[in-house]
Amino acid sequence: MRDDFNEVCNLVAVAESSIDGLLTVKETKRIVFCAVLTDQTSTKSEAGKYGVGMELKIKLPDISEYNGEKFFEYNNIRYEVIRTYRDGDMLEINGLRGVE
């Protein structure tokens, strides 16, 4: 199977720091090309039936593009990275978002 990396998503890194006892959170977003591996429509309806979050799987063309980011955004929807799988030089990322 040939993957077409013609979709775009944001990888979102989160850095927390404490300044004078106040917690600050800084997010950094990077745009990367990806392939979407999940049919969003069927996944959303199945997830809603069981009261669980919607899962989306994406694949990056090279494992070096991923730096341990905690979230990714696709179509302006944020997903928490729950799993990553190496596939040769590529990386599959599974993301989860809450129930709407």
C-alpha cells in the first residue's frame, strides 16, 4: 500500500514552567504533512454509541518529524497523542479526543 502524505496537521508541544510560584504553559505548533488513516465519519458514530472519545490515526512520512509532541490538530480539532507505532521509517500516531 502506498501512503499519500497530502494532508496537513499541526503537532503541538507543551512546555510547563514555574515562575515565582505561578505555573505557565507554553504551546508550540509545527505544521507537518501526514496521511489520515481513519475514516472520521464511522469512527465518530461508533465512539458516540459507547460514550468514548473519537480516535484518529495519522501517519508521518518520517519518524524524525515527531519530537514527542503531546497533541496534534487536524481540521481544527485537537487530539491527544495516546500511542505511536513505528512503520519502517514512518510513524503512525493515534490520537483521542473527548466525546462531544
